[in-house]
Amino acid sequence: MAVPLPLTSYSPISTSSSSRTSSVPLTPRHRIFFSEQSLSRRALISCSSKNGSSPDSMNGSGLNGEPSFPGMASFDGASEPPLKWRRVLLKVSGEALAGDQLQNIDPKVAIVVGGGNIFRGSTWAGCSGLDRSSADYIGMMATVMNAIFLQATMESIGIPTRVQTAFRMSEVAEPYIRRRAIRHLEKGRVVIFAAGTGNPFFTTDTAAALRCAEINAEVVLKATNVDGVFDDDPKRNPNARLLESLTYQEVTSKDLSVMDMTAITLCQENNIPVVVFNLSEPGNIAKAIKGERVGTLIGGTWNSTVTAT
């Protein structure tokens, strides 16, 4: 059963891993669907379309044999292409949470969520006497709000999920413990990392790079609301060209707005490739995991062993 994830109204939830369905009516803004199969896990991230169309009206094979979504990839058949990465870290920005998404993924999945759809510390710093550190801490709590809603939505349809926060909030989530996070992944649970790094002045992109290195994930999948990295601002220049691949050095030397310098440097030092893609395009996460060309790949090559460049 699909349960929508709202971004504007909040209600108390439980962090229990038992299957449940929320009785609180939720706005059809952002949805995440997961289904379990005998030997594999499928993660489906979705948003309702602007015209109000429902997933129930679409064709295809979906949850529990119900109709699913067009363009949704499946990994169940033996003829399917092999996955390029078996453990991935998905970075979902706050802005992307406000879009219309549909994805299907299958490996061990850890997620770092942003909070920019609720509160962005760098924007509010200086307002009403709010210093940057305090503003960043508020932003970290916004990521926890997104993480708890994400967990509630997934658990409402029976997917074991754990939220781990960078600072202690024991009443609502686990503290981040590296070995425990890895164990959760090995048991097939989805782990959601919240509160960034737990330190002000560090972005959730840096948190994504850090957690990726710590849990030995093979790639950072940076889900955004744009198609990838362009050689110019596509909003101002309609002729801007999408860059299919970049080296870490090109990102830093050209000062491209992909990730902050701390995050991209951390990825470079730990040989972690980054795939920047549009979350609103159906099937993009599946394509990235299988090594198909989607968005922009930083620090690697498509359809081959990823090496530092």
C-alpha cells in the first residue's frame, strides 16, 4: 500500500520496525514505496505528479502483484544487467524532496537526507540575531524531521528501516554507530543518516561523502532536481551542455556547483565516484546502479571498473 510522505505537516509516529499504516491523512506530495521479495529488496521512491495522477492508475507489475509504474526497472530476472554497485549511499537534497519522483533500487541502501525544504542554516544565519552555528543546528533537526517521515512511510508497508542521527536523540532514533549501521545494511535494512555530520559549517553533501567512506559504500548517488552538471546555468542559458563525466580536478578547478569542496575532496581522497542525476526522471537510480549513462559521473567511467581520475 502506498503511503504519501508530506513535507509541510507533521504528526507523532513510532520508530518501531513493525508493519503499520498511518491513520493520519497525508498530502500527496512525496512518496516512498518499498517492496520485499524472497531474496532481494526493492526500494521505490516516488512523488505524485502535479496533475494529481495516482500510482494505482498506472500499468506494470508492482507491489504484491498490483499495477505499478511505467519505466520502472526490475532486477528480478536472470536476464537483467548486473548491478554496477552493491552498496550505495543515496544523497537526497531537500529540494529534491519537493519534486515528483519515481525510482526502483535493489542493492544495500543507505540514505542521507537534506533539510533544505524545511530550513537551511546558511540562508537564515544573521536573521533576528541567529548566528551561523545555531542556524546550522536547526537545519540538522530539519533533516531529522525528513528522516523520521521517510522511516514512517517505509515501515508502514513493512520495510525494516533505521534512522541514525549524528547527535543523540534517543527517544526518536539511534545514535550513529558505524558498526551498527553496517550490520543493519547486512541484515537488509535501509539505514537513514540524519543530522548531517553533527557539526555546524558542514553540509549534508559532506555528510554523504563521510558516511559513504565509513560504511564502505561504493558510490554516492546525488539525487537532485536537475539532470546533472552543466557547463553553464541551464536556467539562464538554454544551450548549456550536460557534462556526462568529470574528474575531481575539473570540478574543483572550474568551481562547479556540484558538491562543496570539502565533500568532493573527501570523495577524491577515498576514491568514491559521484553520480549526479535528476530524481524526477523514472528509473534514474536503477540506471546509475547498473552503470548506465545517467546524469553526470564524477571520478569514474561508465560501464567499467570505477577508478580515481
